[in-house]
Amino acid sequence: MLWERSWDGNDWYTRKKLANGKTALVAMQRDETVNAAMPYFYVALAIVKKRKQTYSSDVFDNRITGDGGLEGLLFAKQALIDFEGRFSLPHFAIAVAGSDGRRQRAYERYLTRLGYRKERIDGQLVMVKRINRKEAQA
């Protein structure tokens, strides 16, 4: 999976053209305000009609929506797994929040299988997975 960095180097993006012609975009947006010792990456998923819409700054503000079906969700799941394995920080967390109750319940059900746990951050229920890698010893 190909990951691209944002212009400021804090966020990461990957995208895929789906079979229905739409494009799925997964973004990992870094937030260090939750825990200064461990950066959090919030996951954002957008499915848009045209690839050029993925370059828009408002792609995640609920004005652009699309239907990616199961293929889009499987791509997002694989992106989470891939990001966790590729990112080089020894300690970081991945957080997934549903935009509504239905999505949050689905995330709670399926992300627990990947090691995510339900937490409350800033008053919102979020699924979080903390990655703690031991430093390689020489």
C-alpha cells in the first residue's frame, strides 16, 4: 500500500480506485493534544466520485459522500493494518470514531477483533489501539 505524507509531514494518506469507479481515501491525522508522550492518529475515511476530490481540503467535512460498499470497508481495514506495521514510531495510538451511532457500533464490533478498545476522549466514544514497540537492541 502506498502512503503519502501531507505537506506538513504530520498526516498520512492512501487511496484506492474501487470497482464501482469511486475512490476511497484513508487519512491518518496526527493529534498530539490527547497525550503528549504518545501521538494519536485519528482515522478518516472518505469515498468520493472523482479522484481529484481527494485533494480537496474539505473532503472529510461530510459534504462529500459516497458508497464504497464492502470493498471500501475492506480497504480501510487493510489500511489500518498496513499503517500499524509500517509506521516507525516506537509508541503511538490509532483512534477511530464513528460519525454517528450506527457506525460507532459497527466499529466497536469489528475493531475489537484487531485489538482496539473503547475509550472516551474529549467526551466522545472512540476505538483506540496503542502500539508499543520495543526498541531494537544492537
